[in-house]
Amino acid sequence: MAMTKRRIAVLGSTGSIGSQALMVARLHADRFQVVALVANRSKEQLFEQVREFRPQLAGLCTPIPMEEIPEDLRFCQWVFGKEALTLAAQCDCDDVLVSVVGMAGLSSVLCALRHNKRVLLANKEALVAGGQLVTQAAALAGENMLLPVDSEHSAIFQCLQGAGGNPVERIALTCSGGPFRTWDAAAIRAATRDAALKHPNWVMGQKITIDSATLFNKALEMIEAKWLFNVTPEQIQVVVHPQSVIHSGVFFKDGALLAQLGTPDMRLPILYAMSYPERLPTGGEELDLFKLSSLTFEEPDPVRFPSLRLAQECMAAGGAACCMLNAANEEAVFKLLGQGGETMPIGKIFDVVEETLQRIGNRPADTEEQVFAADAEARQVARSLLG
């Protein structure tokens, strides 16, 4: 008997996560049908994806004239501009993979959940900025309608599948430590863009690579974990694990620790979310335990990496504090990655985020409008601080 294919919309299809999602969709073509593809601005890459997967809907967030769409690709519906994401999020599909970068992810996630689509979440901002709104929408949509794609949160989710009613004590959120793991505080603050872009373990987009260097990536993941797994900030323990073999774990009340191990391959968490509750082979390299010389663990240093302290403070403050932390960090990273940013010191990111939060104080985050207003205000303040 033929198995029903899961229909998937991929938002951010030309990025790292989106491209790898299409790799596993290609590998398991009998299980997945790609029905929508949306990219930001990489039109030539999108054109190739549309040729191969023949979706019902394709879109570019950066508008182009319809005349630029090749004749052989006009078989599907084309949408342009910001609405491309929300139109794809509510199309005739089962799952929406949200792998866009930035606040655009929040509206996409909420739109998908409100149309009862299962969301495969690879966008940090949705939960960091709008955690309360997203978790409420997910609860209304039904059980397991919000599945994590980040390797760390996927690992925690996988461990929780084996809980068997054993109550959670705390979660262990691992991180590689990034390129500055062994640097002192002064050296980190003075470091520049090129050094920050040299991640020791993972090949990722530039924004997330910078965030991994400053540990803002881990700060944002702490906030995500709070919402995804309904834990308190005190139940989230960041563990520096340079080998990136243990992707995260869960400590249970009875003293057991369950952890998920694997090679640094994003196809596993992507495919686990796409196929959940089933497990399908990724075609990737299996972890060879006999080749592991050692696994080491270190406590993170919130003095060298103030991002972790700031995340704890924002979670404690509630409201829109986490949203504003994210917005200020994003503006600082954009400045670093932009023209002239090669001379900007990494320490400037920490300073801009902290001063933005201090200048604004807190704001409510009970509605989508309030979240976007807080985001806009934080960006304005951060930009003024960045000159």
C-alpha cells in the first residue's frame, strides 16, 4: 500500500537549514512532497529548487518583476514581498519548516499554527521574542504541533521521548564554546569579525556563526528552551562541550541523565522533525565511538561571555525583555557584518545590547503588536548606539 506523503512548505529554502531539508526530502522522496518554497533574495538558487521539486507555490521576499521568472517555472503560483512567508505558511500542507532568519519568523510561525499546520522550528526569534504567543498558539493547535529543529533542542526533545513519566530535574544545553572558548575577556572584546567567523565545528550562516562566537546563540537557545520545554531559567544548565558530540541532554529527578549523541550533522534533527514520530535514515555518517579520544565539559564563563548573564536577566524580567535583547543583538551583528564592520570589536555587541536594555526598561509582550513595537524600539536605540 502506498504511504501518504507529508506535504511540506519550506520557508528559507535557500539557506543552510532549508537546503539540508530539501536534501533529506530528496533522499526520502517517497515520504515527502515539497509544496511551497520561499527564499529571501537568492532567486537563481530558488529557481533551481522550483525546477526540481515543482511546488504549488514559490515566493521571494525581495520582490522582482514577474518577467524575471523563467517561462518554464510559471507552472506554480508566484508570490513576492513579505506576504510570501505567511501565504506559504497557510498553504495546502501538513508541515511548515520555518528556517528564515529574524523577526519574520514570528508571524510565519503564528500564521502556520493558527491554520493548524505543524511547525518545524528553525527560527530562534519566534520563541525568543514571542514565546508566550507561540506556545499559546501551539497549545490550541494540538499536541506536538511545534517541533524543534535546532540540534540542541531536538536532542532535548528526543531525550524527553524516553522520559516515561520520570520528572525533569533540569536540562543540559551544550555548546562548543565557539572560536573564543579559550580566549580571555580582553581578547574576546577586542576580537574582530574575521576571527568570529571561524567556527571550529559547524558550517553555518554568518549571523548564527557570529552569535556562536559571542554565545548569544546559546543565550537565545536558553530562552527558547524555557518556552519549548516549560522549564524555569534555573532548570537550564549551559555546558561547554568542545567536541560537539553530545548535542544536549536531560537530568531527571531519579538521578538519570539521558543525552543524545551524534556527528555534527544538521540533517538528523531536521529529518527527525520532518518524520516525527518516526525515525528515518539521514544517509549521514554514523558516530564512531572508537574514534572519540575524549569528551570534555566546562562551565561557561558569564564574565567573558556576558550574553549568558543578559539572557538570565531578561528571562527573569519577563515581558518584552528577551525580544529587545534579540533585536539589539541582531542590529549589532548586522553592523558587524555590513560594510566597514570588519574593524568593529566584538565587545561592542555586548555593550550595545546591555545599554539598549537599560535605556528602554521593560515593555509588555501580550500581543503581536506589542512584541513588534518593542522590537522596533530596541532596534532604533541599538542603531543610535552603533552610530
